[in-house]
Amino acid sequence: MPALEIPDSTDPAGRLAAVVALRRLADRLEDVAVEEAMRTGWSWPQVAEALGITRQAVHKKHAKRLIAAGVTLRRR
């Protein structure tokens, strides 16, 4: 992963690009962490609580990807 550079404060385009890059990184980190948690037997409510979102939100965001990756999902 490349080193993070803070753009010049006078360059709004650079700062906005940094925001986009951070969001993408955060999404990738979340994907990996959720998959690891589910592979080790965590439930949807446990993952949701750890992320500070609802069970429905975490399920909607990650279920299809996890199923495609062959992760066995718990019901509760």
C-alpha cells in the first residue's frame, strides 16, 4: 500500500482526492475485517455492534460478497 501524503492545504482538488482515497481504504479494511469476523463465527449482530451500525445495514452491505467468497454465514 502506498504511503499516505497529505495534499497541500491550498489545493481543494488534492484534498478531495485524499478524502476519496481514505474512503476507499476504509471500505477495503471493513471488507477484510467483516469477512474475518464472519469466518471465525461472529454473528451479524456482533459485527453490526462493533461497526456501530444496524444488523440489517451490515447484512445488506456484505452478505452477497461474503456468500460469493464462500463464507458460511450464521443466522443469529
